[in-house]
Amino acid sequence: MKGARAVVQMLEEQGVTVAFGHPGGACLPLYDELYASKIRHVLVRHEQNAAHMADGYARVLKRPGVCIATSGPGATNLVTGIATAYMDSSPIVAITGQVATSVMGNDAFQEVDAFGLMMPIVKHNWRIEKADDVPRVFREAFHVCTDGRFGPVHIDLPLDVQRDEVSDAAVKAKYAPRKVRKKDLSRLLDAIKFIEEAEAPVILVGGGGRWSTSGAEILRLAEMIGAPVVTTLMGKGSVPEDHPLVLGPVGMHGKMVATHTLGAGDLIVALGTRFSDRSTGKLSEFGKQQRIVHVDIDSSEVGKNVQHVVGLVGDLYTVVHALLAGLERRALSKRTPWLDRVGAWKRECACDFDYHGAKVLPQKIIWELNRHLPDDAILTTEVGRHQMWAEHFFDVRQGRTFITSGGLGTMGFGFPAAIGAKIAAPGRFVMDLAGDGSLQMTMKEFATARENGVNVAVLVMNDGYLGMVWQWQKMWYNERYSAVDLGRFPDFVKIAEAYGCEAVRVEREGDLPDAILASQEADVPFLIDVAIDPDELMLPIMPPGKSAKEVILGPRCIWKGGQSVASPIPARP
Amino acid sequence: MQRITAVFTRKRISIDTILAGRCEKEGCARVLLASRDPGFPKMVEHLRRVHDVLDVEYIEDDAEGFALLRSAAGRRAVVGKAGEVDAKVASEDGASYVTAYGAL
């Protein structure tokens, strides 16, 4: 069989049903085989979005998404999407065509060193040099991208490899991984001792909580040890936010109650998080008063950003179960005083963000989304202030999913990710919450959505500015607004209509519920363009490089600095 | 090799010596890296993450040293403990030299 046929057969063997891609000269044999295969191919309008769609698909199904691009510009266009997936540990398999091995290295037409380009942003990549390697590499690639910490992998597939014959022996050969992932639970007893001794434990859940889908176990642990649960941006949605112990996101734009509780406890049980600067604030100030138990699937994360931790290495599901088993027979204190104090903080932070203004306020939009999105909705976001409003106010209840680009912060991620998510879960309502700046980076994918009958909704918070940058320039650059004014164009309603989609413009807050409900009824992709008040700031904000004590609160914030409850826990030496 | 050195590049840790070659396992290579950088020991876990790397071991500093010297008197090699080699090289004023460190 031909190399290209073997590729398709390997994809089918791995259970791939959808591939996102864009053809080109160097992957024509592969596309010829896809023509006759059962794999559904979604033609994108830009390769970057193929990677984002595969990413969104993977985040919903927790199994690899596949994207395909040609050599040269196809490969370079994929880079942003793959780097996004790498930073958020999302399993995608990227396949790029490549010029034939005979001319490789000669600056042939559409040749770029894709292998070298991708190397720093993938878990592993391969350049296949003979057709017999195709089956082994593909099996290995799918194994690597979901073994241990998830991550993208890349396969560079030269033209002649796609055309050459693959021997039957190579196809039949079984793949056996050379390396076995190590668990390290040697400090489990230390961790249990810390948890027992703690008077005020807090559980911090990161993206690992979502990838391992162990929300139920985490809540059991929280209930057992009497600890409130806070999440990072990537961990948002790993535990249902309507649970009384779940306080919400911490970090730069997190909830005050979550950030304050994290700093006030005496033990942090960190589950699947890498202590990003966006969630910890100033690292030297973080965790000074606390003991830290750090659970991560990736041994290199333990002690990377925050030192002196008790590290447990392993899949979150396994480790949390080990902790549960270890703690089960012990007489744990109920920690009622601590939970009472946290409960009082939670009340102090429970603002009513049903804000009214002459222009629509962004918080109001999120408030309406909370009310009107179904309980199994998927909300994706782009990057910017709208993302932070969503992080802060959106309620990821049981069954809802929140997808965002946290690590790389890729503007334009949300819309293609929403398309990928809708393809992964056609029965669920998928909405992309966008800003006008971000959406313009990838709005060409309306064509993809419309052509493929992928009925996602897009809600644009339109302020005519690159709002996040505008806000930073306002707060820290003496209101010197450099290159942030996007002007009045384009008309998003007309853009959507030009692509055969439906759209409405909302200028009064009273029209929001109808628009949101209409987007759920539509038979085509639906866009809601909401003109928001551009002067509304995204607050609270923890200034970059500052600690949790220096958070700037918003004018309507009712947080009193946790004063309603006295006696902070004394610091441990 | 590129994947391994890329990890050091990204973390801004310089490597003093790289020694790589065939080893007892067929199809595998053993790589010895030596560095005086204080962050060097912490790299073990980061290297383990690299898919091609089968295992990583950290050996503390009783390294063997090796130097090639070229002076007016001709070329010669110096072998010994790292400190001794350094001392010998320092005593050869003005000679061109290259040093390497490693431990097994």
C-alpha cells in the first residue's frame, strides 16, 4: 500500500473521524486518499484555524484532534495554533506535507524546515524519511500525545514518502513504547501529614483537573478535608462552580474571595497547575506562609516556579484517589471555623453584577449569558478583556464547559475552537464570546462554519478598541493610547450576512436575552454584535509583577478586604 | 541532540562540555553534559520530558577532565581530575587549548 494510504489507515486505526486541514502541493497524495476515506475532512480558510479547531475538538473530547497542512506556508501558518495547544497541554496531531526527500535542503518551492520550526512547541515531532516508517511513527505519535501530560505532536511527511510503497510487515508491526512514565508517590505520607496538620487548607486546581476530568474526586477530597476549592484560568470548569466549596478563579483577574482565601490558608494542595505568573502574581510573595503539596503529571513542573513543595507525580485522578484512600481512615478535623470564615468571605464577594448603564455593560452581558445559556453549553473565548470578564463572572455550572487560550493567549483562538468544539459535541450549544479585535483575526472561518453546517454562535463585545491593551495604557502608560483604536469598521453584522450567517446588532441591554435565545434557535451560524461601553474597566486587576495584596478593585466592587472576619492564620516558620 | 540543547537554550543555562557517542544499547547514544551553572542540577527533570531521552542521571562534580594543548613545544593531551587539568592548563601560559569535562 502507498504511504498516503497507510497514513489514512493509521488515522482510522486510532479512531480519528474528523480532520481539519487545508490542502496544498506537498500533501496531494494524502488528500487523494482522504477523498475515498470515511474520515470527515473540514476545509478551513487558514491553517492556523485548523490547529485551533483540532484544539477545541480535543478539549471537548479529551482525545487527539488532527490537523493537516501543506509544506512551507502551510506549516508556518500552523505554528501559532500548535504553540497555543502546547501551552495549554492539548493533544493534537499535526501533519504537514513536505517537499520530496530528493530536493529537501535545496530551498525547493514551498520548502521550509517544518521539523526544526515545530521542535520547541511540540511534545515530539518526526520527519518520516522512508515509507516503511509511516505506521510506526503514526502509532507512536498518537501514543506520545496522550501519554502522561497531553501535548501536540507533529509529523513531517515528504511527498515521496506519501507515494512510496509501505511493506505489509511494517503495517502489521505492533508499537511498543520504549519509555514507561514514572509515577512518584514516595512523598504521599508527607502530603497526608501536611493535610492532617493544616488548620486552613485550600485546594488550587489547574488545567490538569480538566484534562483528567477528575472534578468529582477533587470535590470529594475537598469535602473530606474541609478545604475550599479555587481554580486557575485553565482550571475553570474542572469543578462545577455552583458547589458551595468552590470559590472561583484566582489570579490577575480572579475573584477576590478566591485570591484572598488562597493567601490566607496555611496549606495549598495544588492539583495540576504550573503556578503561572498570571495566577500567582509576584512569585516571591506567593506561598510564603503556606506549605504546598504540588500534584502534577509532569515531574519537571514540580518545584519549577514554586520551590520547597511536597511533590507527587502522577495522573491527577490516580493521585487524588491515593490521597482519598490515605485520608479515609483518619480522624480529620471538620475545620468548621475555617469554612465559616471562608463562607463569610464568599458572601462579602458575592456582588450582584446585574449592572445597568446608558450603554450595555460587559458584566451585564455575562449575567445574561449565565441566565440564558443551557446547562450543557460550551463557552469559548478569545483573548482580551471579554475573556477576563468571562473568567470572573461566567458561571461554569455542572455540565457546562469553558474553553480559553490561557497559556499563549492567542487572539482569534475562540472562534475556530468553537467550531471544533461544536463538531466534537454536535448536540450541545456552543458560543464563542469574542472581542472585536480578536474576532477580526479569524472571522474568515464563518465560511467554514456555514459550509459545514456547524452552527456556532458568536457574541462580540464591540468597543472599537483593543480593550485590554487600551486599559493597560490607561492605567500604566499615562493614557498614551498607542495603536489601540480599531475604528468603526467592519460592520460585523454585514460580515456575518456576507457569509450566509444570521446576525443581529444589540445596542440596548433589554434586547440581549432575545438575541441570546435567537442564537440558540438559528439554523445557521449566528452573530450577536453588542456595542459595549468602552470606558468600563476590567477590574479587579492584580497589577503585573505585584502580589495579591496590591489588587486594584473596581468602583462597584463590594469587597472589604476580608475584614468582615478577623484573625488570619498565624504564619508558619 | 538539538532537542536536548534546546532545553538548555530556553532555560538560559550554558553547557561547558558536550560528549556524545555510541553506547552499549543498540540504536541509542549516551550524552555527557557538564556545566558549572547553578541551575544545572535542576535540568534533570526537564530533560526527562524529552521524548527521545530514555533516562537522565545527575552526577556530582568528581569529573574527569581532559585538555588538548598546543604551544610552541608541540601538541599534547592532559588527563586527570577536573581541578588538576585546570591547574595544568593555567600553568601553560599562552598555549592554545581546549578542555572537556565529564563523568561516568
